[in-house]
Amino acid sequence: AINERPMANGVVKLGVKIPAAGQYTIAATRMDADMYLMDRLTNTVHDFEMGDYTFDAAAGNYNARFELVNKNQAPTGFENINGQYMIETTQDGIYVHGNALIQVVNAAGQTIINGEVSGSLPLTPGVYMVVANGNTTKHIIK
């Protein structure tokens, strides 16, 4: 049970102790708020509306691997695209959680990238439109 309120940014950091290597499941049988689970190790974003989250892990303590992010308080530039992947604005570009076929266009209308992306995509400061699966989102890199 997590009997804690999210910080002002809508994020609750989760630590987990894994006793032995194997496959584990995080379930959310009851949530008072709609949350995403972010697995920072695998760069996966999971929506609990889709069911439980199963992951592989080696034995050890993981203090920064998981975060719960309130859907209603997700940071600006944090876009869930049809529950398949998420695109997050970072200070030096965008970060694609999952694997996505995207097109990134700058403010001048030039295509910067058109292809499959997973993970960090560094961008120079500016305004970008990201087109993914028929959805367009705006990302401002400062």
C-alpha cells in the first residue's frame, strides 16, 4: 500500500527490494487517482487501466527505478499516445517511453526526424511538433 500523496509535481517515487532474480508484478487493485507507472530502467510507461505491470529484475535494491505519475498532474510535455507509448519533454530534447514511429518538425516546418525512436532524442532549444500515430503534440525545449 502507498499511503502517501504525490509531491506537488504529481510524482511518487517508489523503491523496491528484489530478493532474488526473476519476474515480478506490480498490481494496482485500487487507486484513488488515475496513475501511470514509469519504469525508469526500461523506459516503459504503464497505464494500470491496461492491467498489472510485469517486469524482470536482478536481486537488489532499486530506489529510483519506479515512479507513479498522476495522469491529471503529468508534467507539461508528457503525452500518452493511445496507451502505446509516451513522449516527455526534457530539458535537452524529448524522451520517448516505449518505441514509436514519430515525425519531429521544427518551427520553420523542417522535418528533423522521421522514423522509429525509443529513448532520448536530443534537440536544440526551440519549438517542435511531434506527430505520432495521428496525434500531434507541441514540445518547447528551452
